[in-house]
Amino acid sequence: MSKSKEKNMAIELRQRGLSYSEILDRLTEEGCKVSKGSLSNWLKSVNLTEEQQKRLEEREEEGKRRGRQKIINMRKTETDD
């Protein structure tokens, strides 16, 4: 797939409100290798709706919660040993 097709696909996916990680996953499924830096450059002018922004913020918060819980579980395991 050419870079312009990859870029157009990435823009279309972002306009649907997908996160960078989701977009990278989709591109990878299509056999494309794109860095987050390239993605950021391509998508910097794509505006999201309030609903899309809210969804991405909720995904980010959930990721933070999972990360905190993972640390808690790791520390608990260390103290149990």
C-alpha cells in the first residue's frame, strides 16, 4: 500500500474517532507499517467531535486505571513472596 493510501486510510479512521493505537492496529492488519510520529503528523489537522473526544478521554482513563491496578498487583505479589 502506498504512503498516500495509508495516510488517507488513517485520516478516514481518525475522522471516525479512532485512537492512534486503534488506527495503527487497523493499518497493521492491512500490512502497513507506520510510526506514531508519522500518524501524528498526518492527523494533526483532523478535528474530532465532542463525543469522539469524550470516548478517547474515557479510553485513556481506563488505560490509566488498568496501569495503576497492575502496579498495585505487582507490589502485592512482591510483598507476598
